[in-house]
Amino acid sequence: MKKTVLLPGLILIQISLFGQNSQKFTSIGEALKQPGKVTWLEVNRGEDKSLDEIGNLINLKQLYLKDCSLTNMPGEFSKLQNLTLLNVQNNQLTSIPEELTSLNQLAVINLRANNFMIFPKVLTQLPNLREIDLAENPQLDINDAIEMLAMVSKLDFLYLSGNQLTSLPPEMDQLSALEELHLSNNPDLNFDEVFSILGELTSLKILVLAECKLESVSTNLSRMKQLEGLVLDRNPKINIAQLGDQLEKLEGLKVLLLRDNSLESFPENLEVFSQLAILELSGNDFSNDEQLRIKNELPNTNVIF
């Protein structure tokens, strides 16, 4: 839910859409004792017996129902018309009721680790929806999902990590507002094709490809000239020299993350990395001498070990 702290001044650093909340509750029972004061509620695992009364929390803005074994969403949710964030991660949901079209203020929805096969069409009718997390729904029909996502006009942040994807539909370029895309843990993707398709998505600024078993770096990466941030964490066989050849053509790239890649050295010529504002190399195996060399040769780049 925009937790990644990576890039100051850009969308990649998302602390929260909503700032501080005056009242936070972790029990429905306690929340129902003073319903008008509740703006933030996180329900503990198994405490779903009172969900049918949740519509009484008329000022609720953020609702967390993770790990609650939910198989459906109660119709009472439709009464939460001030809700801006809904997190139902790690449940057993396959659909979202049509009644949720009343949630006109909803900006963020986390559907990670559920059982969705078809994208919930109701989400296309929420006028302020900006962030959708569909990660770890491996049975999701990606072609149908992208077709539906194109109808979410303000969508600027999308998670599709861990979905066993092998390809992306060319219709990705219809996600005209999308600025940040997470495709981590999809090692069977055809990245030559992926970079070509995403190169047409001119709004895209941040691409996250952690744990994708990347080795060689496709020349099509250089087509993504709109990129400002690239995350390649936990790809221990990635060819850094090839990566550098493509980065040279990405003049707008300012942040590169290569964390936890078992790297011991960097190419002798580091000039291509000098365009970066931030280069994060934490969790690797660089010697002290190699760290010093990299820092000395990149004096204008914030290199983090």
C-alpha cells in the first residue's frame, strides 16, 4: 500500500495518502462503543462476528481486514461512504459486491493474496480509485484485468507481483495515468516483450522487478525512456555490464536499486551510473575497497551500501 520508501520527491516514496488519523481501533467491539469517532480500524484475525454492524462506523476512512478468512464482503460495507482505504489482503475473496459502487471516496484497495480469477468490475465505477493491489492472485485473467483496469481513470499505482505471469497484453498502454508498476516475483515473464510494451506507457515512471530471475538485460529496456526509478532487487544473476549499456540510454533515470543481489564488484567504467541521483547497493558482498572505489568514482551520486 505505497509503503516503499525509495525516491524522495517522486511517487516511489509513498508514505501515505491520508496522513495522520485521530482515532485508531483494533477491535470492532470497542469501535462500536463510539462509532462516530472511528476513522481507522484494523480487525484482528478471526474477529469478523461483528462485521454486519460495521456500517455504523460512518466516519471510517481506513479499514484493514487482513487474514480474516473472508469469503465475501458484507453489504454493510456500502454504508462506509467516507472510506478512502480498504485492505482485505490474504483472505479467500473471489468477488466484490456491486453495492460497493457507493464508496465514492475510495482511493486505495488491497486485494493481495485472495482468489480472484476475474477482475471485480465494480472497481471501474469508483471515481477516486488510484491504487490497486492485485498481487498474489495467480489465477487472475490478466487480459481481462487490464481491459477493466483501463476503465479506472485515475489509476496511478498497480501491483501485479507474484501472479505467475508469462506475458503482458499490449493493451497495457491504455493505463494512461499509471506511474508505478510492480511486477516482482514473475520470473517467467518475457522481459524483452515486457520492456517493449511498457515503453509505450508514457506515464510510467517507476518499475519494480524484484525477484524475477533476471540475467541478461534486453535491449528493449532502453525504450523505456520515461523511467525515473528502476528496482532490480534480488536478481543475483543479473548482468551488470549489460544493464549499464541500456541505462546509458535512459537519460531520465534517477534512482536504481540493486539490493540483495550477491554482487561483489561493479564494472571498471562507472560513467554510465553517474547520471543517477541514488544508487542503492545494500545487501550485497562488496569489499570495503570496492565500496570506496564506487563512491569515489560517483561523487555526485548518493551510493548506499
